Amino acid sequence: MTKPRVSIPGAILLASVLIFGFGCASGTPEKPGKTDQTQTAVEKPETAETPMETPDVPETPELPEEQRVVETLSEYSSVEDLDKALAVLEEAESLTLEQEILMAALMVANEQFDEARKELNRLLDENPGHSEVLYNMALLENAQGRGEERDRIVGQILASDPEHEGALLIRGTVDLNGKRYEEANKSFLTILQNNPNNFMALSGGATAQMNLDQLESAVKLLDRAIDLEPEFAYLYVDRARAWKGLKNYGNSEDDYGKAIELEPEVEWHYLDRARVRIQYFHNLEGAWEDLKVLESINPDNLFANIYMAGILDEWKRFDEAKVYFEKVLAARPDYGYAHEPLAKYAYMNGDFSAARNHFLQSYNFDNRDPLVALAAALCMEKAGDRRSAESLLKEVGTRLDRNSVEYEMFRYYLSPGSAFFISDKVAKESNEDLRSRMYFYMGARDDLKGLRKTALAFYEQVEGDTGFFESDLAAWERNNP
């Protein structure tokens, strides 16, 4: 059975039920039955003249009310049984103080806030300063969004009982939610000193320590939490993230796999594992399998569509990649990174007007790469709009470092005379990727001048695996005269 991750308030409420233990059953007496002594067997009479009398079987005595309530509550051991447990308590003729507190806690968990407040106020009147009553009042204040009052009550509890498990759990969880990780970690570790098996403290402490970059100790806490709750998928997700931070990518991938086994219907587990496979193992086939399963669960997952488009692009399945990038833009028109690959596909389809538009949108989205603007100018010229190309080249070129090879290429495109100087500048460029990209623009300029032979020679010098769009465009130009 899988367990969903709960919200911060939900986690606290759940913890209250678990800490109470549905209560009170640990001291439950066993049902009346056989004693530990072996009963004497009834012997068959030696003669028929002395028949054995059948002994009277006494009726099972009715349980006292307190024991009956405990017996019934002991049958309910999961959160799904809250309604049943609450009904038992409400129908009982008399309750112990512990059972009255439990009933109030269940009212809070059931969002019966007015009834819970009335009951807790009554208990506080009768038991001033009682830590467990105050604890449940803090839970009620938290459930109703009254954070200041919750914190005041928690402080009151801890002032008299610094190791109160429930109060520390609330404080640690609130600090965790507020990104006060040092304080949260301190509360959770205090709990664990007295109760090493407190699941919420193990999980919360691990989260705090991960955010404090104490990854190795976080893994140890998660190991212990997993021992307690081996079917709680998000423990494996958290440990996978810790492993990733420790650069143990194999273990990270394995833990995401375990989360998938436990929750095969949760799309984000597949996305997390796909990311590890792409980023650290370049296992595109494995990532693709995960993403296809994710797509079957939610075809509109934006991140999955982005990754699938990127994988298809790397596999040179450009028509399929185009479909996914267009889907991404339809869902998120502001996702500017889709424009560069879409510009490439339009260029390779001979649609230079569409390519120009996408290159311009890509550059306007992120103007750190001036060669995107140069590609837009190239498409303008290919579409017959030399004037717009010159205007763009002048606008962007003035912002470039005059000692850079990019600046010289912009000048060459504005005044395409002799290629001697720019060819020498490109050949001396120390950045191999940049030099390779520049050869594409040298070839494209010669193509515009009708010098196909020299253009092809430049295209041949463009590396095929730079990861930049010019590599694919050069390959297309070589095969499409």
C-alpha cells in the first residue's frame, strides 16, 4: 500500500493521531479466556452407573465501560478509521481523561473545529496546564491557521516540558516550513534522542539536514525512516535527492525506481528518474521509456514534453521534435527556449521567414548569444530582405566587444568584401565550439554570394557534435544545394 505525502498541517495532525496511538491500547488487558494453567482433562467414567454431570459454563462477564472502549479502539489502527474511532468515543457512557483528549484530537483531524475547541476548553478548565490538552489545542490553532496562538501554546508546553515530543514535532515542522532549518533540525534531533523511531522526526530531520547540506547524515536518517515505513514512496524520493547531491547517481536512480514501484501512477517519479538518466548517464533510451510512461499518465506535463522534444532533437528526428516544441509553446507561450530549435527546423524546411521570426524571438528572450541574432539576419537575407538584415546587424553589432570574432563576423556580413581577414580571425579563434560555429556563417555568406564550392568547404569544417544549431544547419546545407 502506498502512502501519499501530506501537507505540513496534515503531517502534524497525522502525527498527533500516531503519537496517541489510537489510543491507549498499549495497556489493553487481554480478553477473558483460558488461564495459563492447563485444564484437567475429563476422564471417561469407568461404569455407566456413575454418569458425569455436565458442569455449568459461566457466561462471559460484561466488560467495564472503560475496557470496552479500549477494546473497540484497538481494532482501528489506520487514519481511514478516524470516523469509526470518533463514533466509539462519542457513544461511550464514560471516558478517561486520556480518551477525552483523544476524542478532541480526532475532532481536530475530522475538521470538527467548534466541537474540538469546546471540548478542549472544558478539559483545560478541569486540568489547567495539562500538556496533552495544550498540545491538542495547539493542533487546533494550527488547523485553523492561527499560527501565533499555536506557537504561543507550543512555547508554553516546552517551557514546562522541554522534551515534549508533540510540541517539538510541531515546532520542528513549522520551522521546516519556514526554512529555518537549523532550528527545525534541533527540534527533530531532540525528539530522536528520546524516541529513535519517531517517523515524523526522522523524515523531518532528514529534510532539514538536506537543506543544510548535511547529506550523509540525512541519508542515515532516511535509512532509518525507510526501515520503519518501507512503503512510503517519498522517503525514497528524498533519499534519491540526497544521493544526487552526494554525486552517487546510481543510488539516486535506484531510489527513484523504488518510488516508481510503490507509486506507478505518480508522474513526477518518472520525470525525476528521467532527469538523472539524461543529465548524469546520457541514457536517452532509458529516459525516453520513463517519459513515454509519464506521457500516458499526463500528456500535458510541460517538463516531460520539453525533455522529449530535446531527446528527439538529439536523435535527429526533427519532425517529431517540432511537434513537441510546438506543444510546449502552445502551453507556455513565454517558454523562449523553444524558439531556437523551431527556427532550425523552419530553416531546414526552407521557410526562412518563419526561421527569422523564431530566431528573433529566441534572441529577444535571451540576448547573451549574438550569433542567434546573426542567424536571424542570415534568414532575412535568404528571404530577400537585405535592409532589415543590415539594420539588425548594426543594432546588435554595436554592443559587441570589438576584439571579438563575433564583432568581426558582424562587420563581414555588413560589408561582405574580401574574406581574408575574417578567415584568419576565425582560424585563430581558440574556442573550438565558437570557431566551428563561425565556419557555418562563412559558408552561408559564400552561398549568398553564389560561391557554392567554397561554401561547402566551410560547411565541412563545422563540427557535427557541438550541441549548437549551426552544426545541424551546416549538415543540412551540405546535402541541400
